[in-house]
Amino acid sequence: MSGIDLDTALLKGDSRATEEAGTLGPAALPVLRRHVQDENYRSRLLVMRCAGRIGAEQGADILAVGLADENFNVQNAAANELAKMAYPGAANAIFERLLAGGDEIVRERLALAAGYLPGHRTMDVLKSVETEGGALASNARMAMARLGDHDARQSLIAELGAPLASARYDALEKLVYVDDRSYAPLVQRMLQDREEAVRIGIAEMPRYRRVCDQAVDTLVALLRPKVTFETSVETIYSDDALAEAALIPV
């Protein structure tokens, strides 16, 4: 980052702080800790994003503080970062916030965060919040499936056969988070599902991704094969790309 250091960027709420934190890596964590209680909530929000950009388990204490922040935006930023990888040092903060109630958006992200933290307590917490229904319950089941729970895994498999194309598409997206290559044969079979599911692009010129398009993305995410075509969450794949994906060893 040119012309401004991390301390100054955080004090000013300058979004370039995340780039600098990523460059510095874990060495930036002491700087972040100095700003975790800054008066300006934008600075505190940036601290959370910086900790996530660094992506080091040692930053768990910073994100745990963010969950307890008085400002929703800071809480949400912390929860978003915790939902991306395992932060064992923040486990107690994650579980306590899930059980305590409060903002549903934050708790929905924290249910996904729990999916990176195997253990009996994790499962107990997730089963408790699953009873609340809605998106929180759905995320809790995703997390339990990631952790190997049989019932949650069967529920996800059932969603792959849902009557609505959008529901099947969503189920394939969930498998990217679950990250279990044993689902690959099921996903590969869904390359035959050409039903339109999700609109992309502008309303005046709509285009529709099909279930098979998400099946390609999920298959590549699970198996990480080398393919000759580019992947993206908005690509509508050609017949050649679909044929190539169908030949990926599973």
C-alpha cells in the first residue's frame, strides 16, 4: 500500500488497510489489536476485515471481540470472517452468541462458522439452534453435514432431488461449503439437469443459470480437477464444458 501505513489506514477508516494487512500477514495482528476498540466503528469494522484477510487462527481473539461489539456492522463483519475458516480460539464466543439469540443474520453466519469446529459441544449447539427453523436451521444442518452428521447429510441429499430447480441449485451450492468429495458422484449426475434455476444479468436482458451450471462449479470445487474451461459463478457452460465435466474421475 502506497503512502499510508496500517495504523494510519485503520484510524482513518481507509479500506486500503485490508490490502496492507494481507501483505503483512500475521505480523499485522498486534496492530489490529490496538484498534479493536477504536471509537470510530468504521475502524473497528476494518479491523475485522483485516483479520479475515490475514486468515490466521491467531486472529481468533480479534474476531471474538468483534462479535461483542455494540455496532451491528462490526458484529456482522466478524461473523462473516468466522464463517470462512476454522478459528478454534473463537469457539466459545461463537457458541455463546448462537445460544444467546439476537440478530438472525449474525447467527446464520455463525452457524456456518461452527461447521469448522468439530466436537460434541458443536453438535449440541447446532442441534439446539436447528429447532428455531428458517435460514438459521438450514445453515445449522449444513454445518452438521460438514461435520459428518448422518441425518444432516441425508437431508442435503434429499434437497438435491427437490421438485424446484432453484432448490436443487441451492443444494449444490451448499455442497461447496460442506466440501466432501464423496458427494461428487451425485453432483456429476446432475450435469444432466438442464432446467433453468437462477436469473443472472440485468432484468432487461435476463439470462438463466441452469442446475447443471452449478453442478459444474460444485464438482470443480469438491475435486479441484484441471479443466480446460474457465469457471465462475455466472458462467452458463457450453455443451463441450459439460461433457468435459462429465468425464472428471469421481
